[in-house]
Amino acid sequence: MIAGVQILGVIFGLGLFYLAFLSFKRQEFTPIEWGFWTVLSVIVILMSLFPQVLDPVVTRLKFARALDLYVILGFMFLLLSLFYTYTISRRTQVRVEELVRKMAINETLRKRRK
């Protein structure tokens, strides 16, 4: 019998897949990014439907429940995503600062020539 949490997991996985597909069709995602999110959504759906697959991992790592493993993996994924987003944002900030600096120098030089 499928539990309510499993139904929510499947709905979440399908929603994730749909949003990734829409982003890919709008050309906001590259094929690699779309593939990553598709694989992730399929994993979410399969883990929701067949949670007993992780029982050997849960017992080996000495977790009390599979949900504990999911929570820890979720936090790890969130921290990894946050770190990646921060590095991209920081890199963009440095590029914008360099661009603004070059534009200011060019504007100053252009005004002096007049």
C-alpha cells in the first residue's frame, strides 16, 4: 500500500521533472542541466515508490530510519547547491566590478580628450 508521503514524493518528483522540462524548452537549461534535473527527479520518484531499497544503506550507516538518511542527504545537497550558487555569484560580481572599472576609466579618458 502506498503511503501519503510516497504520494507527495511522487508528486514532487513529477513537478520537478515538469519544471526542468519547461526550463529546457525555454532554453534556460543546457542539455546537461536538464539531464541532471531529470535524473534527480527520477531518483526522487523511485526512492518515494521503493523506500526499502535503501534499507541496507540505512542499517550499514546505523541510521534509525530511512527518513534520517533523506534529511542528511537533503542538507548535503542544499549546502552543495548553496556553495555552487555562491561561487557563481561571486565570480559574476568580480566580472561586473572589472567591467564597471574599465567603463569608468574609458569614460574619464573620453571626457579628457574633449
